[in-house]
Amino acid sequence: MLFSHAFYQTGPMYYNGIYHLFYQYNPKGAVWGNIVWAHSVSKDMVNWEALEPAIYPSESFDINGCWSGSATVLPENKPVIFYTGIDPNQYQVQNYAVPENLSDPYLRKWVKPADNPIVVADETMNKTMNKIGGHWRMVVASRRKQRGIAYLYRSRGFRKWVKAKHPLHSVPNTGMFECADFFPVSLSGDTGLDNSAFGPNVKHVLKVSLDLTRYEYYTIGSYFPEARDKYVVGKGFVDGWNGLRFDYGNFYASKTFFDPSKNRRILWGWTNESDTAQDDVQKGWAGLQAIPRKVWLDPSGKQLLQWPIEEIETLRGQNVQLSNQELKSGEHIEVKAITAAQADVAITFSIPNLDKAEPFDPSWTNAQDLCGLKGSTVQGGVGPFGLLTLASEKLEEYTPVFFRVFTGLYKHVVLLCSDSGRLITRWWRVSGPGEKHASLREYIHW
């Protein structure tokens, strides 16, 4: 992970065997301000080397700020950064930058061509790009009053852009869309797709970060590039504040990219702490980039699945293992000999039967509210069961991460809850029909 005075990530990219991460950064302190595009490189997304900033305010078209954007690779294997600049009139304009020396494997130096800006946007910032059918397409997040809007721009040569007549998508009463991400996923398997993928076996994901809630939401649907460039949300998806999230913890301004070296789509997000600005100044850093995750479409088509990239396992040290432990109601089993400051925990619970599972009330539509109602100390028919992390010796304090199983109308419903008072990131899997297992993988940082 990257610890620094870091804020939103702006552009992950894979180029010639090197992973590049560009992110908003204050080189003068651990608080917001003086933002530049920091640049770090890695060969495995685990071990990183920080380079000098890639871009910073220096020209008339970005003199008042270099904000969010994207990075991609053009035809003939030419990388490019696309970013929002703030001009002397405080207008947001879209600019681009290119490497000064393509023979430098780390792409340390970037230059801003004289034909900037190439798009003058209205009330917009944050973008993502892809190429379909001979046209580059750029999604730009925006709002009109309290309606969140994702606008779409098209270009053949990447320098002249035309705004589509109609928005790609909009949602009322959400407030400002930020950090939009629009990408394809395959209907079968966990193989990632390049942004240009399109066809009958492909769905599209639209993710937005909402400034009002400071959370992210996504929908899965169909994209029609030849029919007014429209995105249609799939049936049954909630589009707005109660929609699906990548992460129910402190996770924001995420971005995905296609990793051609392993044919996977990687999700990366920014995590900030609950510390005050004064605390950040005292410790000398604020914000971190969360562990990168592989992401793909669930076979049901109703949600995305995600799992830590396989490279993370190279960080593992001592293996502490327990097996065949019977856990009775009200009991706790201590996992001893964990002395590291960080732990990667994988656990599977086997439930003998689900006959005692509580009935699921269809009026329970908000999982977070239900977690508050059915907390870790509220006994149910099947559950709660899980982990007590960051626990004191006599359990006066702990952070619970737990499951609870309900009986639904046609199938069982599994609720996963946590009281994440500390820095915890979770991944979980529930087995298929007819099986009675719940698996959890949890990264804990003390």
C-alpha cells in the first residue's frame, strides 16, 4: 500500500511491463491543498517506487489546479494522461499530457502540448475513457442542480472532442457525480475485458462517487453505442444512494483498469482515516491507496465479485493455522501467536444445518440499517458468527465482523456486518446452492 499525503487516485495504467499509479498529492503537507499528480511505479503492485510528480500547475490552462482524470495507451503504444485543469477564470477545462521520452521505462517526465485545452467542459470534472467502433469515448461526471449526470464525449483522433447530444446517464437527487468509471465485464468467467470490448456477451458497469454522501455506488446494465450512446441500467438494480457499493467501509474515488499482462480488471480505491487534520499533520501523512482487487461479474449477473490480487500473497510471513474447531453458541476461540502489525486472515465456517434461520422480512431493504438492528450481540437462529478483531484481553473492546443467515422466500439470505472502528478491509464468499459454508477473507491493520 502507498502511505503519503495522498488523496484521490487519478490514473492507474499498465505500460511495457510497469504498473503506473498517478494520484492527487500535496507535496507540502498532510492536508488538502497544493495538489499535483504524484507518480509511483511497480512491477508487481506490491513494491512501489515513488517518482517526481508527473504534472503540476504550470500553464494557463491549469494554473489554478490539476485535478482528476485518467491515463490510457493510444494506438502505436503511446501513453497519455487526460486531466481537468482550472484556468485563470476558474473554468474547468480538459487537458492532456504525454511522456517526454518513451524510451524511459518509468516515464518520469511528462509534457503538456500547446494545443491544450482540447475540451472546454461545463460544470464538469473527473473522467474515464475507452474506445469502441473507431471512436474514443470519454465519460465526464457532472451535475445539474441536484441531478447527477454522466456526459459522454466522442473523438476519432483524441484531440477534437464532440459532446453527445444526450447524457450517457443521469439520476435525480444524488448531487454531484465524481470520479466516474465506465467499463465492460464478461457475462462468463472472471477474465477481464479491455475497455473497447462490446457485444452480446458483455455488460457494462457505471460507477460514480457521490460528493454528498462520500460513498460510491454502481449499477450493471447495457450500453448502446450506436443508439444515441445510451447506458440502460439492468432490471432490479437500485440507482442512487441505496445502490450497490464496491466497499461498505471508507473507500472512495476508485478507478479500475485492464491489466493485459494477466487479462484481469483491477479495482483500486482511496481510503482516508477518521483522524483530524491536526492528527494528520502530527503523524506526517494522510490517506492511502487500498489493496488492489481483481473484479469480475458474478454468475448471477446481479453484482460484481472482487478478491485481492494474487501478488498480495507474497507479503505473507508466518502461517498461523487452526482447523476443525467446533464453535458453540456464545463461545469464543482465541487465535494465538499473531504478532505482526498486519494480518491476512482467511476463514471458512461450516454450518450443520440452516433449519433455525430466522425468516427474512422483505421490508428490510437497507443492509446497513439491518446490521445496526441485528448487531453482533443480538442472538439469532443462525448467527451471529464471525471474527472479533482488534480485541482486548478481556473483550472490553473489539471490532466484530460477522455473518447472519436468514430464510428468504425462495433461498437463504446472508448478511455480512462489521463495526469497523479501525482500518479493516473485507472480502467474503458464500458457497453455492445446497452447500452450507461461509468464507471470509479479512485484512487487519493495527
